[in-house]
Amino acid sequence: MDNSNTNGHVATVDSQAKLGWRLKFWEQRRHLVAVLAFFGFFNVYSLRVNLSVAIVAMNSVYKVTLPNGTTIEQQDFNWDSKLQGVVLGSFFYGYIGTQLLGGWMGARYGGATVYGIGVTSTAVLTLITPFLVNISVYWLILIRIVEGLYEGVTYPCIHAVWARWAPISERSQMASLAFSGSFVGTVIAMPASGLIAKYLGWPYVFYITGIVALIWCAIWFKIVENDPADDAYISAEELKYIQDSLGSYGKSKITHPWKKIVTSMPVWAIVSAHFCENWGFYTLLTQLPTFMKDTLNFRLESAGFASSLPYLVMAIIMQFAGRLADRLTNSKVLSVTTVRKLFNCGAFISQTIFMISAGYLLTPGGVILCLVMAVGLGAFAWPAFSVNHLDIAPQHASVLMGFSNTFATIPGIVSPLITGYIVTNKQASEWRMVFYIAGAIYLFGAIFYGTFASGERQEWAKDEVNETKKIEEKNMSYDNKAMTTDTV
């Protein structure tokens, strides 16, 4: 085999497998795809959370000096808390509607294409938001619903990208790197949006985040192909490494066995884990600052760095967790099933403990510690349940992600409503009930996932042509330890 790639770089398949991410990421196309996906999710969350900050400036009173020297107070909008709640929640009504569709489209038309279209459309809608909101608040509600529809395809269809680009031995770390972009986007976008609104005005929050996202979209469409075989710049060695690891599912139409999917307990294990993780995450994201204000007279957002610390910690831990998961499975120290269960259940049990503890610690420092530990340790669950779709059914992974994320969107809508019914007098005992519920849901997720999850490809997800090819290749004298095949 000729070990020279198109750039004159000499590397064997075995050396690529050993070096992995120690090589410069731009020299390996699959790593470049993962890094660009990271910035894609960074933009996805920037476009999602920008309104949370801008809406404060949009409804704030400010002073204006008239030509005659008189100073008056003005307010661009005067929306009450209920209307603001409708505006902020409208995104999720669209978001929940395109999860399955996004997974199906990613599998049928190409994950990279659908992912790019989802982000591009959201960015364009973001740019025209200031114009439409000045016409009517109902236009803002409508445009946020449509943005949710377009963003709803991004998480499911990215699994169609990994099904083509991520070797089995690097699956966890590539997915973890990409998903961590969401949390880094939250860390940076929220304070940055505040500064933009303060010094440039709230319309520029939408203009700047929209333009940055469109720049990323241009780069994504220029560089990333749906299939590595279509990439003009990938080396022959890297392409062979990916294809020999994943096998070839062909470019024929994929038929999804819906009945077998919805009756598969490993699928429901993923759904339960995704739902439980998002319930706790949304509770921590939206309710802990209010809890600290009600019970401790402390506003977490006033602490600046402290408010973003948990998500920064989570983004960092996700890189370590993804690498560790791949290392354990690649070295055969533990089976894929054991690694997925250990990471997910261990994270959920730890989160149960810290979630309940948050209701009893009556100091800001103690609550911040619980927040950091709960969100941070939750990073270990992501290289488990969020990658598990690719373990059990790689060619159906995008629709499985859409299926699980449909249920996982529900906590973003329901959790705040339940909290509103429980916390009526702003007492610590009421808040403890909120955290008891979240802790109980985490515990249920740990038990259900630990009982029914699997890391093995399911019978209904086996490609007969591909499996026959693997058996024939296994019987040949050719052997290369760098090639990793999935467990069947």
C-alpha cells in the first residue's frame, strides 16, 4: 500500500490510530470536522440564548436627551413578565417539532448538509429579528418558533455525520468535543451579549451573533462533506482507516425499522437517560439562581464568573470523559456496555447527591459548589447516552437522536411550570421539593439505564451486506491491529 497522502505527508493507518488527537487537527480531516462541529454548536447556543439577555435591555428604561436639553425616560418595549415568558418559551415549541424530522433528513440527505442548513436558517432569522420585533411582539414569537424548528434538526443530524466520519475508536471523544461547544457558547454568549447590549444597543446582539454564525456556515459548507469519500483533501490512509473501522453502509436509501425501534429497551434506556439529564440540567440552569435569591438573598448572576463556571467546568470535563471512555473501550479493559453504564449511572447518582444537597446548604459558596459539581459531573453522562445511539444502530443513529431529544426537550417546558406550582411562598422547604424531584428523576434514570442499556449493535440494526463483508474480510489473511470493528 502506498503510504503517501495527497499532501506529501507519510503516515500509516497504524500510526494514525496511535497518534490520534496528538496530530495537528487540521492534518486529519475527521478531527477538523469535529472541531468545526464544536464551533457549530457554539453558534447554535449563541443564537439560542441571545434573546435571554437582549430581552432585558429591550424592556429597560433609559434616558434620552432632547435637542432642547431636556432629559426624558424612554422604553422600547413594555412587556409584562407573562408575555416575556411566552416570548422566551416560544423557541421550544418549534424545537420539539423537528427532532425526528432532523434525524430522518440527516440520514437521507446527509448530516453535514442538514446541519449547515439548520444553523444558516437560524442565523438569517436572527439577523431580521430587530426589524420584525419593531412591527409586533407576535412577529418575534413567530420567528422564535421558526428558529426552534430549524435548530431542532441540528442535534439529531450530527449523528449522521458521526456515522460516516467518526471511527469507532474515537467516537466518544469526537462527539464530546462537538457537544461541549454548546456549553462554551453559553459561557461566552451570555456575558458578551450583555456587553453588546450595553455599549451598542440590543439590536446588535442579534446582528453580531447572526453574522458570526453565517461566517461559520460558509466555512462549514466549504470544508465538510457528508461522506469522507467525497472529501477531495482526505488522505487515502485516513479514508481507509475510517471506512475499515465503520464499514460501508452504501449510499442506498436507509429504511428505519420503526416498530423495532420503539419496542427496543436499549433505545428507551437512551431516551430515559437523555430525558433525566435534561431535567436536572434545566432545573439547575433556570431555577438555582432564583432559589439563591429567594432563600439566601443572593443573585448568582451578579457573581460574574461564578455564573458561567459550572458550564465551563462541564465543557472541560467532557473532553476528559470522552477520551477516557474511548481509552477504556479501545484497550478492552471494559466492554462498551459497561463503560456506557458506568459513566452514565455514576454521573446520575452523583448528581442526585449534589442536587439534594443544594436544598440544604444555606450559603452561596455551598450552593455554587453543588452547582459546579452537579453540572460538571453530568459531563460524564454525555459520552455515554449521547453516543450510545451509534453503538446500538449506527446507520439509524440520527433518527434515534431525534427520537430521544424529542422527549428530552419536554423538561425545558415542564420543569419551570412544576416549579412555579410548588414554589408559591419562596420558602426553602418548597425549593427542597423541587430538588427532591430532580434528584428522584436522576436516580430513576440511573436505575433504568443501568438495567436496560446496551453497547452492542442490535439485531434489527445489522446490515446484512456489511456483516457478510466483515466476515469475509476476517477470514482473509490480511490483519491490521489498527482496524477496530464494532461488537456484534
